[in-house]
Amino acid sequence: FSKKMVFNFGARFSSYSNSYLGEGSTSDENWNPIPIETINESLKNQMIGAHASISYKINEKSNLYTAINRGYKGGGINQNPYLSDTKRFFKPEHNLNINGGIRRSSNNYELNINLFYMKRSEQQVGLYYQLEPENPLSFTFYTANAVDGYNSGLETMLKLNIRENFSITLNSGLLKNHVNTFKDPFDDSVSYGDREPAHSPTFNYSILVNYIFKNGLNLSIENTGMDEFFFDDQASIKSNPYSVSNFNIGYKITNFHISFWGKNIFNEKYASRGYFFDLGIGDQGEKAYKAYENPSHFGVSLEYNF
């Protein structure tokens, strides 16, 4: 529109096809093979996405921007052979996203503040089931469609250039996500949702300190962390808040770059995944199971650039 204001528009049409052929067999208690009914299914989704944005240059250091986007995620086929035909397919998800913010930069700092809101329709949710209560091997993953939901939040990035060879970068995010009530695909009397969806921490952050010595040695120290979140959309199991520290010391000689690094250097024990299913042990055979991230580990990397 002018030297200061720019408008951008784009659109996309996708025709997505998916064919699935499943063949196999199981066995009885004497290990005699029992054929599983062959599954031969296909689907086709046609989806339209678009975006429009406006950016305004306030001055040489600052820009304002806003955008509206319509996105999508294709539907698919749940592959477990014991599902009914009505449970086998899940629909495409569509979302409408509005965001805006300000970017500002100078020799001393860089700043980016972004606000966003996303409305999700036919929201896809990752579920899991144990189809036979007494058989842990019948545990399976399943994708279903919730009615709708939303994501909203605030993201900030601030980089401070303390000196030419010394900088500190701070990233933070505030998140408010919600998925509305939806029925259990296998039991209409059971409902989920009306809360935050899985893996939606309210707060997350990272702090990165970077220093370049006069001899070319580079040191970076990072600390990242996040608030608690639900592990899945079916149970109330939550993670614990955690923070993890990493470091990297690097040195460049001609085309070689060697670095010594450490991840989770204080050996923080934290879970990133959690499940609730029946292994036939413990009280009533019901237990919460968690998967933990790596403990502290260290290494040396060598790179060569041709």
C-alpha cells in the first residue's frame, strides 16, 4: 500500500487421498493361526487454507503486524483391525488463527511480542484404549474428533546485546488452551474435555547466555522450563513443573568446529509422557505409567565445513 505498509495474501487448495490395506492373523490359546478380517479402506479430503497479513513500519527500528489464517489438518484412518467401521475414520480439522504484535530491533536489543488466538473445529485428539480389559496386548492408539476448542496466548522474545561478544536471550510463553466436552468413541456415557488439552503448559520459558572469547572460544549456557500439563485427554495424570540446564563450549579452527556439550547437566528427573492402562498387576490392575526424558549426558561433537 505504501513504503511503510505491506499487505500479503495467499491461498492453498489440497486434495488429500489415503488408501489403507490391512491383512494379518492372530492366534488362539494353542498358537493356532486365526485370520483377521482384511481391511481395505480409502478416503479423500479436499481442504482450503488461506492467510492475509498486514505489516506497518513505524520507523527504522519498529514494525507492527497482524494476520489472519485458516489452516487445516487432514483426516485419516485408524488402523487397528478390531475397530468398527464407524470408529475407523477421523475427520479433517480446520482452524482459524488471528495473531498480531510488534517487532523492534536496535544495536542493543531485539524484541518481539506476539498475541494469538486460534479457533479449532473438529479438533483431532490422540486417545488410547485397551480393547480387552484382561489383555495388555490389546492396548492401542486412536485418533478421534472432539467438537471444537481453542488455543490462545502470548509469546515474547527479548535479546539483549550486552557487548559485541556477549548476549542474553529470553523467551517466554503464556498459554490458555481449551477443548470442549466430547464423548468417548467407545462409550457414549463417558465424556472427556472441558479443560486444557494434553501437553498444554500454562507457562514456558528459556534463557540463553552466549559469550564469545577473544581467542574464538564460544560458551553458551541455557535453562529451559515449563509448567505442569496433562499427559493425555482421557485421564487427570499431570506432569510436574521442571527446568533443565544445558551448556555448549565450542571452538573453531579453520574449517573445523569442535564442541563439548552437556544436556540436563543437573540430572533433573522429569516425565514427558504418561499413560493409564491395565497390566493386570497392582491394585485392581490399574496403574499410571510415565516415560521420563534422558538423564544428564555429555558429549563431544566435531564438524567440518567444506
